Amino acid sequence: MLQRFLDQQGAAQDDFSLIELEQLWQRAAQHDPAIGLHLFSLFTRQDWHVLAYMGFFAANVRQSLDSWVRYASLASAMDSVSYVEEGEHLVVRISVEVPPALERYLVEHYMSMAMTQLRAASGQHWLPERASFRHVRPDYAEEYVAFFGEHLRFSAEANQLWFAKNTLELPMPGRNQALFETVCAELDRRLAQQQRFGGVTGKVAELARQQLLQGDTPTLEQLAGSLHQTPRTLRRRLQEQGLTFRQLLDTVRAELDDYLQMQGLTRAQIAEQLGYSDTAAYLHARKRWL
């Protein structure tokens, strides 16, 4: 989506990889300093991640927030969402594991996206009771009010949204329990697949994920060297957990496939990013993941 925005601005981008997000965000911010708040408005419905659609099928705002918290890791490998009850409020916290220069953009994007989706699903224009952000107050802070209300705090300890509990019962006009449960069943399957990694398989999966995001295709030999093991030993340790290297790599690719789609990349770009020679090979492999 950032690439699409920059294309619309006539900004050439041949000098860096599409997945180098910090460069992309900074380049986009040269054209729109508040691009973090505005980016989701450029998404078409085809660009929406399945989590955004779940909110329409949810019974109410609370169930929509529950699904966001539960399945956030499927949408992004870089952030986590949690919440706690605090008196008459539900406090949603977003943690983003990225360099500080990138955090502001992603927090703005995730939070504005969540509020936009909740309003669209509920059919009501409502605001959180208050919001806090770890980054310093930006020059365009007045634009935050439209998304998060007037009670804002910057340079805070955490990125958080406070929701009054009585607003959590707002019904979704398009609620559909059968559709909601069907989507949950599939996402639970993917979540279980993602969470099955532990110990050495978790380390291998993380290294593979990092290499793919950097535009490199990982091999068993490379990852074994990074873990100071021989390829034979690493292969054996994966087999002890019921996995081949290809199965593990397929699982990581499937996870990143969802993430890259959410970033607005085309199928051809995703195929290249995941290490496939062409789109046909990517689509053939993708059938194994689904």
C-alpha cells in the first residue's frame, strides 16, 4: 500500500527493497507527514485483512476487540495486542517490535485502522475515552482527535486505547454467528500451526522469517550455521519434533503471505519476496499452505 501511495505521488523507488518498511514510511512521510494516520483510508475492501472483516460478523464491539487481540500475530509478525480491565474501562495495548524511527508510523496505522474498522462495523462514529502513545507529540497532533478523541497523551509508557465498558456492548448490524465461527475455526488452525514451534524449531522459524523479510531465501545449511550446528544435526532435531525443513519453511511462508498481503504487495511481489522464481510456482506452493 505504501508503494501504491508513492506511485500516486510520482516518487520513484528503485533504490531500495519494497519490504524495507522504515525507508518506505519515511519516503511516504515526505509527501504526507501524517501518513500513519491516513494510510488505511487508501485501502480498498480487497486490501483488508480477514481480521478487519471479522469485526462485521462479530456480535458486538467486545467480540470484535477479542478477535483482534487473539489473532493479531497472524496479521503482523512485528506487533502484539493485549488488554486489561481497569475499573470501568477496557484498556487495549499495542506493542511493536521495530526500531524507534518506525514505531510511530506503525502505531498510528494500527490504531487508526482499528478505530476505522470498529466504526464501519458498528455503524456509529465513536471514540475511545482516551489514548496514549510512546512517541513524542507530532506537529500534526490535532489530526489524532478525529480518531482517538481529545484526551491524548504522548511520550507515555505504552501505546494504549481506553474503551468505556458500556460501549463494548454496541451491536454490529452485520453480525453473523455462523460466519464468525467459520472464520475463527480457520484462524485457530493457523494460530495453532504458528504456535507449534518451540525450542530449536522456534529459533529456526524466526531466522527463516528474518531472512525472507530481508529478501533472502533461507537454506537448511545457512540456518544450521547460524545456530552453530551441522545441517545433519539440525535436520535430526527438526525430525524429533515431527517436522521437515520444507514443512517449517512452508509454515513461515504461509504466515508471511498473510502479512505481505496486508502490506498491499501484489502476488508477483509476494512470490519474489518469499523466494519463488515466478508467480506460478508461488501459487502452486500456496495450495499446500491453505
